Amino acid sequence: MESFLEFIKQYRKNRAALIGFFIALILVIMAIFAPHIASYLPAEQNLADRLIPPAWDTKGSIAHLLGTDDFGRDLFSRIIYGSRISLMVGAISVGVSLSFGLLMGITAAYFGGKIDLFIMRIVDIMLAIPAILLAIVIVSILGPSLYSAMTAIGIVGIPTYARIVRASVLAEREKEYVIASRINGSSNLRLMFAVILPNCASPIIVQATMGFASAVLEAAGLSFLGLGAQPPTPEWGAMLSDSLQFITTAPWMIFYPGLAIFLTVLGFNLMGDGLMDVLDPKLKDK
């Protein structure tokens, strides 16, 4: 409990990290309470209200706070529901990357030798291919969809986690507490996942937080190219793609989805920086 309170105390000193935390918290609240916050359903069309700029009605209540798109859909509602998709993309993509990357990294570092050589050569091959190009290839094979995009982003992120976990485990595996546990008869699985891995958690948590931001950005990029979420899914990247032809006549259609992506990525990156400052003892001592 004392260590947790100390963590909170240290984290609160970083104002940028607090801003990131509140941005992420707002995103989570938006996603959970989307039906109660949004004034309309995200796919609800009203062609009579198409391309209405951000406005309030005559009674002072919100008519279309962020305006409407070319199908008369309320932009505010679509962005609110889009937060659900962003959280899902980040969680699933990071989950895939972390699960496989952790398993590969800890196996390579713990056993070493030919196993390490084989696994890390696979990682090097994956890193030799530009991430966005590899993601596009994977989505092209699986077929354009949001779930294909999440799978592709998850696969592309595996090498990063594998290298981070491997480096952390290599630094821990010959320490006295590991040797003592091995002498006491602990199995390889226990040594790997119950003894060593908990002491490697800090860099993994930081990378997962920043990886969440990268996943949101990459998913938006794939959707922008037409390889991710398909209409009428209220995904921010797809909304940007749909609004390009209206950039001069209805600039709000491209501004607000872009702002949502920017704030989400900024928030999780600031959180990651704050966690790095708190969880890294070397940075904490400075």
C-alpha cells in the first residue's frame, strides 16, 4: 500500500502526465457512457440536415454541437462512439503484441543459445520491413476490416515487445534471487513467469501505454487508406477519409476527427512518459 501511495505521489508531480491521465480518463468515460452522452445514433442519417456547421438551436440546447457530415449524421455523436472503437483497437492490438512479444522475448532470453538466435532472427526480419508496409500486406491478405487492422497492428508490434522483454530478462536472469530460486528447485516456468517477469514489469507497462497510442494512430491510418474500419463505422480515421472532399466547404468534418486522434495519442504518450519517470529508478533519482 505504501509503495502504491508513493507511486501516486511521484506521478502527481508530473503535470504533463496528469494531463495525459485525464485525457485518457475522459476517453474511457466517453466510451462507457456513449449512449447517454451522444444526442443521436452514430449511423442515424437525416439528409435534410447534411453539412450543417457546428451550431446551437434557438432554445439554447445543443442541436449539432460539432455539425453534421454529408449524410446528415451528427458529428459529435460519431466521435463519441468512435472513442469505443479507439479503446477496443488499442486494447486488442496491444494485447496481441504483448502476449506474443512477451512469450518470445522471455523464451529467447531465458534459454539463450540457438533458441535465442532463432527467435531474434525472426524479430530482426520483422523489424527490417517498414511497420506500415507490413500492416498493409497483412490487411490485404486478411481483407479490409477493423478486425483485420487490429490483427495487423498487433502482429507489427510484436518485435518491439520481444526485444524489450528479452533485454529486461537478460539483465535479471543471473541475479542472486534468481539463482537462489533455481537452487531451491523452482521449475523453468516458475522462474520465468513468477520470479523473473514481475521484476521486468516497469518497461513493459511503459511500452504498453505508448503502444496503445501508436495502435490508435496506426488504425486511423489504415482506415484512412480504406483498409481498416468500413462505412458506416464511426472510426476517426475513416471519418477523415470520408471528409477529404469537403475540406474547403465543411472543414469541421476533418477538423474534429483529427483533433480526437491528436488528443488521444497525446494523452497516452504523456501517460507513458509519466510512468517512465516514476517506474525507472534511474530517472527517479535525478
